[in-house]
Amino acid sequence: MEPTAPGRRWVDAVPLFAALSPAERDRVAELTRLVTAEPGECVQAAGSPEHRLVIVVSGHLRVVHIEPTGRERLVRIIAAGEYVGDTAFVLRRPPVHFAFAERRARLGLLDHHDLAALTDEHPLLLRHMLQVATERLLAAERLLAASRTSDVTARLAAYLLRLPRREGADGDRWVTLPVQQKDLASFLGARPETLSKRMRALVRDDVLARRGRRDIALRDLALLEEHAAAID
């Protein structure tokens, strides 16, 4: 990972530090090392002795579990303003998952001992991390239940509806897949060929439209919400 120029503006965009004063955020920026990770670069390794919080400033990270067979299973996707390494910090254990840069990513590395000093001074930071971890657990439990009680179309619809949207010149609402479709299949607990088939069916029925490999227009929000409701 290559070092990048420091600055505090990125700290202001991280919800974890929202309750801190400008001076306190300056301190966070001073304690944090900014780096750039290239596509596919490993920024956290399972069992690593490195104890740090990895904060995404821009780009995305893929957090994956690698099985003994070498197969990767996507655990979650980390976007700008989010972080990985918090579970290892709270439990005082090495990380259990790998994290890889998806495309080029700008990251902030905050050593756990510096994070401990910050949480001692500002207990709200630790409370925020615990809230985020709890929400992540609930989302994982919901996805696990959905994989047993709903079909792939329902899981795909629910996922697409959660992605940030932007208005297109054509009036459509567009989203961008943060990962490749094969990784999305892993995350949704589906076979890649099954996900491709369901995606093509939604495009054929004009529920979705595609532009390139990752840009998707949500043409029929009502029908997507109807599909997603099947997992509740």
C-alpha cells in the first residue's frame, strides 16, 4: 500500500467520528496513516498480528472468508465511511476474515492502541462501533434466514434496493454494483449461474436495465419491493 497525502476532510465523512469536535478530528487525522491500495490488494489478513482499524476513505473493500479448500465466500462489502478491524479491536483477537481492495481504494489505518486511547477519552466511539457491529450481525442473521426461506430473486431485489441511487438523465434510478457479479452471488448465497438467470429475467421483464457490467437501472421499484417483501 502506497502512502498518500494527509488531511482532515476525510475524517469529517466518517460517521464513527461524527460526535468529535473539529480539534478532536484533527487528532484522529494525525494518528491515522493514509494509504492507497491497488485492486485486489490484501489490506487485512485472517490471523494477522497487525492490530489496526482500516477505514475506507474512497472505494470499496471485499471482506471474505477463505475456506480450507481455497474457496472465497464474500462476507460483506465495505464502502466509504465504513471500516474493518473493529471486531478484532473489541475482542482483542486477530481478525478472522481477509479484506481486499475492490478497484483502487484510499484507506486510513488507525492502530488499535491509538484507537483505545480515543475510546477511553470518548466512550461514544466504542458505543458507535458496538451499534454498527450489532446491526451487521442482525443483517447477517436476516440474510441467513432469507437464504433458507426466500428465492434468489427476493434476495437480489432486497440488495439492489439498499444500494445508493442516482437519478439518470432518462429519469431512471441507477445503482452501481460495488463488486463483480460472481462475488455478489457468493454474498447472496446463490450460484453465479442462478443469479445471472434471475438478473436476465428481471431485465427481460423491464424491471431492471443494465449498462455495462455494474450499472443497473431500477425500472420498476414497486415490483422490486414486492419481490423483496418475500424475505420479511
